[in-house]
Amino acid sequence: MSTPVITQTPATEQVRTQADRPQRATRIPFGAPQTKLAVRMELPGYFLYWTNDQDGKLEAAQAGGYEFVTPKEIGEARDGTQVKRLVGSTKDGSPLYAYLMKIKQEWHQEDLDQLSAVDDKFESAIREGSLLQKPGEQRYNAGISLKTNKS
């Protein structure tokens, strides 16, 4: 009886892709300069905006569709319902905080489009020479030219 021949194939080297490797949280060196209002994460589908808590700005932002961002939404471990940073002091010396707010990206784009329409109307009035024109006032337009970022 003959002995069976066993052939061994060399083990293939296992190659891991970058996605397979464990990812370490981004390390920020202690003492390195960084901005006070930096946010390390994005919220897909939302535009993020810092608003100071003064002169009714928070209420106006909420009326416009903005919502407060929670610490958990941006990966912060602290408790609370809002992300806020101390940014200065008010006229009376009390602390002034900025709050991180979010709005749906499509609503933000609608707001930008409305602001752009107002800008276009203003630029058109400058080109026509009719800016601040009073009713019945006759003006002479000697070829006003205006160069903008759009043109």
C-alpha cells in the first residue's frame, strides 16, 4: 500500500485594508492652538451655526427653523440638552454664551436663495441708477458699471 502524498500550500499573507484597522480617535496635542467654536463632527443633512444669546437672537433663530444641537449629536460626552461655549461677557458683566444650532440643509439653502434675491435687486437698482430714487424723480444713467462676485 502506498502512502498518500500531502502537499502543503504556503499560507497566504493576510492583508488588511485601512478600513479594517482599528481607528484611534483623533488626538489633539495638549496646548495646541484650537478655536473655541470648533466642532469635530458634521450632522448629515444639517447646517450648523453658532448664535450668541443676546438681543433675542436665539428666539429669532428658533422662529426661523433652527434647533439646538445636543452634545451627543456631535460626540461630546457631557450631559445636557444644548451645546454652548462661553464667548465673552455682556455690557453688565454677566457671561455671554454662544449656542450651537442646526437647520435642515434645504431650509438653509432656501434662506440663502432669498438673501441672494435681495442682493440681486439691490445690485440691479445700482446698475440702473435708481437706488434710493424718489417717485417722479428723473435720473440720468451715464453707464454705471458694477462688478460683483457673480459677474
